[in-house]
Amino acid sequence: MYERTVTLLNNAAIDDGNSRRIPRQLTQQEIANQVGASREMVNHVLRDLIRGGFIVREPTRGMKIAMKLPEHW
């Protein structure tokens, strides 16, 4: 499930100059529906990626990928 979520995030990310952003309109429920998981499980994966410094939440612009997402957790 982790690998599917990371793949989806990488595919959904939009290049924004020198960074990559995940659009704000991509909700946890939409991610869960696309990867075949519960919203709670997606929340857990995103929380771990944020705590690890791989993703940074930006209140007005969604999320920014701060560094390459690990393939395995």
C-alpha cells in the first residue's frame, strides 16, 4: 500500500519551478480510492512522510515534495 501511495503522489506531483507540488484538490479519500486503501491508512502514510521530512504541508498550496520519496518504508 505504501508503494502505491508513493507512486500516485509522484505521478500527481506538478513541477513548480524548482520544486514539485501535490495539488491541494487531491484529498486523502481520493488517494485512498485510487490505491485501494482506507483513508486512515493513507493518512498514516502521509503523516510518516511529513514526519520524515519528505513532504511539507503548505496551507494554501497543498503539499510540496521536499526530497525524493523513498520507495520502501
